[in-house]
Amino acid sequence: MTDTMIARLPEVDAFLSRASGSFIDGEHLSGSGRHADIIDPSNALSLTRLGLADEAIVDRAVASAKRCFDNGIWRGMKPAQRERILLKFADLVEAHGEELAQLESLNQGKSIHIARMVDVGFSVDFMRYTAGWTTKLEGQTTSVSIGMPEGAEFHAYTLRQPVGVVAGIVPWNFPFMITLWKVIPALAAGCSIVIKPATETPLSALRLAELALEAGVPAGTFNVVVGAGSIAGQYLAEHPDVRKVTFTGSTAVGKQIGHAAVDHMARFSLELGGKNPMLVLEDADLDKAVHGALMAGLLNQGQVCAAASRFYVHRSLHDAFCERLHGAIQGMSVGPGLDPAAQLNPLVSRRHQQSVLAHIERAQAEGAKVLRGAAVPEEGFYVSPVVLSGVTQQMTVAREEVFGPVLSVIPFDKIEEGLAMVNDSDLGLAASLWTNDLSQAMRLIPRIEAGTVWVNTHVTLDASLPFGGVKQSGIGREFGREAVEACTELKSVCIAY
Ligand code: NAD
């Protein structure tokens, strides 16, 4: 620990003593059954202890959301009024930005800079952009050619209506931001929602539910159940009163959720894992590519679904690329998220730390050369970043998602060979191409199998740009009009006159 640690705001401590478990119908529940410690990943100490939801608590949350949907108070409001409430919610998030950033940094382990800029900063923009769709959801009139009964005329149109109760299941890497990716489109569409955060990181979702209430979202419209994935999460996805499930997390759990949703014909969208490549062509600007790789691979300690983890670098640049990455990771300062001087922070949990370390050991055993980064403290869930050179496409580290600070570099000679390795993956969330040759970029973009392709940048998201995966990386899109429309049903109306 350094002496540059920032002091915790009193509001953060006040919230930690107030939170007790799930948040239903506008109130914190203490829960009488199982409890779990919510851990600070920088020192493995408990921040607070929360009651865990069992099936009965999930039933209560869904019943509350359904009651709010059925009474029509939220969905029946004029769209402009709902938009104003969502904009007020965004204002409150902005006004409480430092408190929320500290809470997220403490619970997730991430850098306070990232929490301020990305988690809170980007989210406020996202909230305002998405709130705007509240007043812009539209159907179409269609030109029908119905021939009977003879002489009848028809007027036909489509209507977008809120789908009903939405369940949002959220992972631990960006718990604050991804909660909002689920909540705001659902509320903009007129739905009510139950969020289930990851067991490790429930705090920011609970604080957001309080702020939504303060902004004027009716109690019970936005509920949070704190509980285990296999109990509360599974039961929520299976719940017959849930009409849409929106999930972000691993591919394995995503498939279970898809099956559970289909069983009761709930709509679903799945944002799943990535094994995202960066393809660095011979003519690329090496400075920019190295800087981009550090950002793309190490943001949030690599715990980013869109992080780059496979770096295909033209052989003429390969050695310099590895050396420069290695130099950069050796010089990084390490510490808790609340230390603004720290460039590397802990991973979210001991379980995840052990999983990332096991991936590194396995890569070494399979023949990769491990270039290690800065030393890390023993206390807390730190992992020193590594650059792996001598990686081949067959190694486990080139195929499985690690979700940590592990950068695998693989050389290629011909562009077609690089492109084939980029597409040689079951996953297809995002990819980036590094080149100054515009014609080459334009030819390659359509051939890259990914939901997002960046050129000379990586992990740059915007609320207006749909985000999601192809292949095993998921179904559906976050952001933009698509995310809000995914919380609606399209009704067709045909009037004879
Ligand atoms: P996870 O799939 O284990 O858990 C995600 C959420 O699902 C958690 O809230 C968890 O409690 C819940 N859950 C677990 N089992 C469940 C079940 N049987 N039924 C219902 N819910 C269940 O993933 P994680 O470990 O929390 O997060 C890391 C993974 O998420 C990585 O694979 C990463 O790529 C992926 N991810 C993807 C995106 C994206 O946008 N595509 C974003 C962030 C994370």
C-alpha cells in the first residue's frame, strides 16, 4: 500500500452499514437465512455482510416487479415523463459519481480512475442516450393487400409494447455499468426489472436501486436480488412471470439461461465471453499498436469481455512488440483500486486469481515462454501481468478465455494466415485490426468473424453503437435502439373499415 490512497467518503461507509441484502419494493431486506461476506479484493477483508436470496425472496422480487407492471403506473406514464425521470436518475448518478466510483473500486478491486471514467462516466452518457429512446419507440403503418371480404378496406400498423418483467443477470467485472445496461433499456421500454448481481459484487446495483427510487422510478419497478447464481439466478431465469432474461457472463451459464428462458418462452439476450484477437499488420504504427495492446489487454486487469488476449503480429514486428510489452508491464505500479498511483489492481476474487494463475502455469507447461511483469503483494488477489511469446494456435491459452492480465503473442507471415488464426475460435465478440492501409482494412473488416471490429483502436464502446457477439459469444445486442426494442413486443394491428 502507498501513502497516495484516497480517503473513503462517509457516504460509502453509510451505505455499507445500510445495505443488508436484497432490495425489493423500495426497501432493503435483511433476510433471515444464509449470509455472505462481501470482500475487498485488495486485502481479502469483509466490507459488509449481506443476506442471500432464496427462492422465496426471488418470488417476492418478481411479484413486486409484476405488480408494478400490471398496475401500469410506470409503463402508462407519458413517455416524456418517463424520460425525464430517467434523466434525473442519470443526474443523480453523476452527482454521486465519486461515491459510486469508490464503492465499485472497493468491491470489484478496479482502479478508481477506471471507475470514475468508465464505470460512472460512460454510464452517465449511456443513461442519457438510452433515456432518449423512451420517446422514440415506434411502429410502422404497412400497406396490406388483404382481398376479403370483398369491398373491405384495411388500415394496418405495428405497435411496440413493453415485454413485461425483465430479469437482468450481471457478472462481476463491471457490475455497476452492466447493471445499467440491463436496467435503463428495460425502464425506457416501460418494463419493470429484477437484477441479480454476481455474488461477489452486489453493492453498486443496490446503491443504484436506491438512486432510481429517489429519481422517481416507482418502488418495485427496479428490484435487486442478492444471491447465488445456481439458486437465485437459476430460479429467476426459470420464473414463469419473467418475460425476458438479459444475461451477461460466461458462455456455459449463458446456455443454461437460454434453455431456462425457452422453457417458458421468455425472450432472452446473452452477452457472453470473448477470446478477442488483435491483428497487427506489417505496416501498422508500432507505437500505437503497443499502446493499444496494453490498454486492450490490461484494462480492468484483463477482466473485460471485449479485452484483447490473442495478439497476431506480423513477424517483422513481433520481437519488438513483445519486448515493448514486456518492458511496459515490468515498470507498472501495483496497489489497491483506491490508490490512484497504482496502474495494476487486484482481480475480483481468490477463486478467479487461482484460475488465472492456473492458465499461466498451463501455458508454460504447453511450451509458451512467460515474460513476467511487476512483482505483486501476497495479500489480496493480485496477479502479475504476463506476456506469453512462442504461443501456438493449438495451446489452451490461445483458445480458452482467461479473463486476466495474460497477453499471448503469435507471429504470422501472410495476411491470410493471420486472418485464418483470428477466425479460428469458437467465440466472436470483438476484434481489432491495426494498419494504415485503408484498402486492406476495408477488405478485411467484413471477413472478421466478430460482433464488433475496431480499426486502430480496441475496447472503445459507445451508447449508440450496438455491442454483442457472434458464434458462442452470444445472442442479441446491448446499446442503441436494438437494446430498447429488445425489451418490447411487436404487436400487429389490422383494422377493417
Ligand atoms: P458467470 O457466468 O459465472 O456469472 C454471471 C452471472 O450469472 C452471475 O451473476 C452469476 O451469479 C450468475 N449465474 C451463475 N450461474 C447461474 C445459473 N445457473 N443460473 C443463473 N445465473 C447464474 O460469469 P462471471 O464469472 O460472473 O463473469 C465472467 C464471464 O462473463 C466471462 O466469461 C466474461 O467473458 C463474461 N462477460 C461477458 C460480457 C459481455 O458483454 N459479453 C461482459 C462481462 C463478462
